[in-house]
Amino acid sequence: MTTTVLILVVGVLVVLTAVYISWRAGRLDRLHIRLETAQAALDAALLRRAAVCLELAGSRILDPATSLVLAASAHEARTAGPDEREHAESDLSRTLRAVVDQERFREKLAEHPAGPALLEEIDTAVAKVVYSRRFFNNAVGVTRTAQRRWLARTLRLAGHTEYPRFFEIDDAPPVALAAE
């Protein structure tokens, strides 16, 4: 009878351990899926912001020099490789702040027929970048924490994936848009 109870207890412990390990592996998998989704949302937000900046640059609302600088910065952000992307996106943020925070920027936009809609698009695109980056960095933090747990490291539940990297850019909105 003692041997049967011991075998039963060991069997239950093995099953519970297997269920726990399976649950941890599933959680890690869900976190990686969430991370990929957040990455896709961030990429879409960054591309939308660059497209709106290109639209503003081509609208003939701004002076030619400002349009050229904004278009060049937006183009650089869209075409930057993975290693240069954070720097290029930060440059676009700084350029956009310099453009939007110019004197009489709102008046110039109000005079143009498409101006108010363009200002709304800029405001929305900038806000989406801020929120998408926060969501992505939150997903990175949670995933990194789960990957660093001793069980995940010991049993290699994350496979051979590297730790995800935070996406750190200067994404502060222009003062003129934040003041609304």
C-alpha cells in the first residue's frame, strides 16, 4: 500500500509539474505573439506619421526650405534600416516639432483648404506613435521578465530567441499640438 501511494503521489507531482511547465511555455508564446502585434502596430504608426509629414511637405503650405527638410527627414525615417531606425525616427520627431512650432503655423494651415484636416492627421499620427511605442516597450518589458525566469532559461522555453529590444526614440509631440 505504501508503494502504491508513493507512486501515486510522484505521478501527481509529475503531472502537475508538466502542466505548470506547459502553462509557462504557453504564456511565453502568447507574450511573443503580443510583442509581434505591438511591433506591427508601432511600425504602422511610424509609417503613417512619415506619410503625413510627406503630405504636409508636399502641400505647398510651408516654405520650400522647410518642406525640403521635412520631406528629407520623413524619407530618411521610412527608409532607415533596423540599426538606424531609432535615430531617424527621433530626427523626424525633432523636425516635425520645429515645423509645427513655427510662428503662424496654425494660421498658414487655416488659410489652406485642406489645412484643418491635415492638422488633425498630424495630431492623430503623432499621438498614435506615442501610444504605440509605450505599448510596445511595455510588451518588451513583460516578455524580457518572463524570458529571464529560471524555469524559462533552464528549459529554454523561449527557444533560441534573443531578448527583445526596447524602441527608444524622441517622440515628444510638438508644443502646439500638446497645448490643445
